[in-house]
Amino acid sequence: MNEKEQHYEQLLPQVASLCDGESDLIAKMANVCALLHAEFGFWWTGFYRVVGGELLLGPFQGPLACVHIGYGRGVCGTSWKERRTVVVPDVEQFPGHIACSSESRSEIVVPLFSGGEVVAVLDIDSRELATFDDTDAAFLGRVAAMMV
């Protein structure tokens, strides 16, 4: 097990304790995003909620962010539409990338499902290229599953 995997393994029980017994999804989003942001030092960590046919900014840590994202637009909208985790090593190479910050260089977006539908996405940006990989996708998928 590499260092990143160990870090995630140590983090999962904390995520579980934040989510267990809490019924409010926004409260869980706020605490999970704060935990991930503090533990990994990402540039931007947050959630977008599916509201009225678009993604609407939810709890986040980091600089100011885009508020509304359309279905299928950018990395977040693509994750929602395709119902899958999207890992982008270089955001400048992603067609239709929405640049909320010019400092974002790589990104991962993980959908949250409830009742078979995407209800939100977890969006994490890094100032470094190729920050995210299959390890992040697998563990953040587990985090997302604990939340709903």
C-alpha cells in the first residue's frame, strides 16, 4: 500500500464518523469537504448539488467558485451527465473546461448517487498537473458512497 492509499485508509473512518447519524446532506458535504481540504491541501474542494436541472454550488473550501454549471458542461457537468468519476490530468486539455480559476491545473469529479440518480458531485482541483489518479478515484468514490 502506497502513502496516498494509507492516507485515504486513515481518513475513511473519520468520514464515516462525520456521516453516520447525520441526515442533512449539506452538513455532511460541509464537514467532508473541510476534512479532505485540510488533510490533502487541495487548491479547491467542494460540492455541486443537482438543483432544478443544473449544478448549484454547495459547501466548499478554497477560492471563489462558479455558482451554476449546466448539465454536460465542464468537468462537473460531464461527470453528472455520464454518471461516472472524471479524472483530468490537465484541465487545459479538457474540451469545454470551465475555468473558475486560472490556477487550477488538474481536477477530479466524483458523482454522489441517491436512489440511482446523481444528486451532487464532489469536485476537487489542484494547482499541479496530474495530481489525481485511480487511487483518488477509488477512495473518493468510497467517500461519496458514505455520504448518501
